[in-house]
Amino acid sequence: MDDAKGTEEEARHKGSHNGSTAPPAFTAAVEALRAARLRPQIEVEATRAPQRLAPHAYALEAAVVDGDEDLADGRLVLLHDPAGHDAWQGTFRLVTLVRAELEPEMAADPLLPDVCWSWLTGALQARGLAYGEPSGTVTRASSHYFGGLSARPSASQIEIRASWTPREGLGGVPDTAAHLTSWCDLLAQVAGLPPAAPGDASIVTLPQRRGPQSR
């Protein structure tokens, strides 16, 4: 992730929307994200952060890659409001989007949304991370092609949108590197990759997912 460093990203995470200097807690949280070491199949880079959700924000986008093809992709946004936020019950918030294509048979499973949500909470719990106020949606969508596109097979997609409040540690800084690693565990599960830790039977990957998508 060190390659994500650059003048534009430095300006985005060190400054706030009103031009003032970012608080030390936010700067430390961002630096921890940038220093995280992740499994090689997941490519992560900094991207433009939303401007109106909080006084300070930093965003990453990621893709699970197999050769030249993407298996899943997502976005993780770190928000910080030094004054605190009633809905967050804290000063930091993590917001995410994860998506991948599925076989139609798997997408039709009525238990799929509950399973996908359990993957998110399970990924956090597996690394012993404390968090609060989780919320989100799991959406599955199907596309059917007609006319000039009728040769394309039907496609189904799962999308997880979620947010949670990471527990703040020493100096009011959450362990953002561990939360990023857990989020990447979720990405890997949705992509159908085997668990990073050999023999970890607590992680169940997605069966029968659709083949890799060209990048």
C-alpha cells in the first residue's frame, strides 16, 4: 500500500474540508491504513474521499485479483468527527461497499443475505475487534439480457453496504489496520478465495460463484 502515497493523497488525508490541519488521531488512523500489509491477491489504492459525510475522511478502493481478472471489489471509507456523532457513538466511523457476481442458483438462496452479513461481523470478530452501532444492507440483483444483448448469460450480483464504529484505543485512535485486514477478509470470502490462515474452518467461502470478470 505504500505505492498509494502521493502528493494528492497526502493533501486529502492531512487536511480537512475547511482547510484546517487534520487532528493527530485522524492522521495516525490514516497512516495505520497506509502501512497495513495485506494478502497479495488484494490490490488496494487510495481514492477520492466523500466530502460531506464528516469533517475528515479518507477512502480506499480494493479489488480481489486473479491474473488480469477481478473476482470482487469494494470501497472502504474512514470518517472522523472530533466532536463526536450521536449516531456513531464515537468519533470515527467505517463505511464500506463490497460486491461480487454470483451464479444465479446461489443468488436465489433465501439465506444468502443473512450469510453475507454474518461474514462481515464474523470477519471483525475473528480478529478480536471491538466495534459498535453496526448497520447496513445486503442486496442481490439479477440482470437478464434481450435483443442485441441476448447472447449474454444472465448475471447475478451481491452487494454489501455497511458501516460500524471502531472502538478507539490509546490516544483516541482505533486499530484501523486491523479493521482494514478484516474488511479484506470479507472481500476474499465474497470472491471465493480460501482462508488466508490454513485450517481456519470458521471461514466459509462463497461456493459456485461466477467466473472471474475481466478488468
